[in-house]
Amino acid sequence: MERKASAVWKGGLKDGKGTISSTSGVLSNTPYSFTTRFEGTPGTNPEELIAAAHAACFSMALSAQLGGANLAPESISTSATLTMEKLEAGWTITAVHLDVAAKVPGASAEAFNKAAQDAKAGCPVSKVLNAKITMNARLE
């Protein structure tokens, strides 16, 4: 399985502009820039996309883990907060914190927590990130 996306950047680092596209068309010449990435200007950036991918991947991984334990989740809501810091080696993604709330009828706290920990470790996006991954998971 392969997934593809592309980016085009025009200009210098601070005055340039770029666009991001994906073969699915979900991203189609979506703009990004130095200011959307480093200065809080509204718009997307690579780190926001990584956080979105991690939240989505984790939610599916948790659903799979719960299904393997014969538990059917009603809903799983995950937000990912990515931290990027300027280190001696340059800008680095140092951490991702996952906040998870799930409705899982019949699940014990122990079974849910085990599934959440296993999902955090097994999620393909978690595996690719060289960052500290923490999580707050609660069963509703």
C-alpha cells in the first residue's frame, strides 16, 4: 500500500509560499507558509497535518484493539497536541499528547486502558514519530 502527497514551495523561507496536495484530492493546492507554520497565522502546516494523522490513526487503532477484546465502541474522540521545539539541532517535533474520550458499552476501565495503551504503541503513526507520546484516555 502506498499513499502520496506533494508540496510545492516558491520563494525564500520567510517570504515564500507553498501548497500541499494529495492524490485523494482532500488537499488540493492547500496553502501554507512560514507564518502559518511558525507564527500562528491561520492556515495549515506540516505539524498540524501530522497531529491530525496521529489522532485519526490512533482512533482507528483503538477501535481495532477494542474489537479484538469483543468490545464495540460507540464513539472514540481523539485530539493530538504536537509540540515542536527549537533545539540545538534545529526545529524538532519533541512530543505528541493524545487526549481520548470513548464511549464503549460494557467495557471495564481495565480493558479500556489496556486497549488504549496497546493502540498508542501499535498505531502506525505513533511508530513513525521520534517523539515522546503521552496520553490521557478516559472512558465515558
